[in-house]
Amino acid sequence: MEFSTKTDIEGFVLAGGASSRMGADKASVLLGGIPLAERAVRTLLGVCERVYLVGGEARSDMAASIADMQHPAAKGRRAAINGLYTAFSHCKTRFAAVLACDMPFVTADLFAFMADEIGVKDRKGFDAVIPREADGRIQPLCAVYKKEPCLEKLRMMQMDRVPAMREFAASLNVRYVEHRELERFGDPAFLLSNVNTPAELAAAEERLGLNSIAADGLP
């Protein structure tokens, strides 16, 4: 799905995680013959004119690479919030679409829906649109943000400690995409699933194979 305001939104694939549970750089790990980071880039190109790879060693011919910035309170430590801080600081458009590289089943249609909801078309006034799973878990690394209020909020929260993702989300005016809505874009059990370990990678390969069989119309 594409819309006429693609230039209002830039995409950021977060690829700078430690990958300790995978045992290798997960952004470069192949799923269906394609690196996880490349899959995420292709997803965001469905709604963004420009996409950037944030952190890590992965590279893509379709996305520029930018180094992970440190949230001022991180003081040299790895922190998940660094990816968002980098995206918002680098973003030159009103909105930023953010996707962690380890979420291979997220679709461009879901991002197009979230972009519409935040106001790329309708100007509805949300600071962020974030999926929320049936058990209440939120997915702030698969979301669309309005850059200015989100960057300002992070700067306000930088004084003494690094804010947790849930704490940061709670500080915003969020439109949550609920589980029943997620069903429009795929099986919620897989749509927002992560690939962090070799076992999860194997399960994702199996899921990808099942999807291919279904697409071919085979039993």
C-alpha cells in the first residue's frame, strides 16, 4: 500500500542490538535467503521514500547506514532506547517509522495503516501509533512516531537515567493498534514475533515455508 504523502515519513530499521542469544549478528542472519535487516528495509520502503539502517554491521543497497547515537543518560551503555533516540535525531520528516530488524513478519500494510492513524493523511494528532498484543505487551520498536514531540520527550527524560521503552510510550499520546485490529494484517501470533535465537530462526523458516506453500495453492 502506498499513499501520496510518502515524503512526510522516513523509515528506520534498528539493527544495533547485541545479538547475544543468536550467537551471530542477527541483522545479517538469513531468513529465506534474505538478511533480516534487508527484510525490514523492504517492509518500510512500502510506506517511506527513504529508509535508514541504524547501528550494527548490516548493509543494504536500498538504505543508507547511520551510526547508533547514545541517549545522553546511557553513558556508553547499550540501551534499546538508543535506537529511537538516533531515529528521531536523524529524522528530517514529520514522522518516523521504526522497525526492529528481528521482526520479519511485519507487513508494509500494517505500517501504512499506522501511518494513516497517526495523521500522515488525516492529521489525527497522535504522538505515536504502537501495536498492542492480546496479553497487553506493546511493540514500540514496530511503530510510527511524530518526530518533534517524541524527540523532545526523550530529551526531557535524559537527565538521570535511561527511560524504559514502556515508560517512554506511557509518556506519549498513543493510539494503540489492538489485537483484533492486527488480524487484518496477518496471524497476530506471527505478525509481531521476534527472531532472537537459532530456535526462533528455525521456526521462522518453517513458517515462511508454510506461507509459500499456501501461496502456491498446494495442500
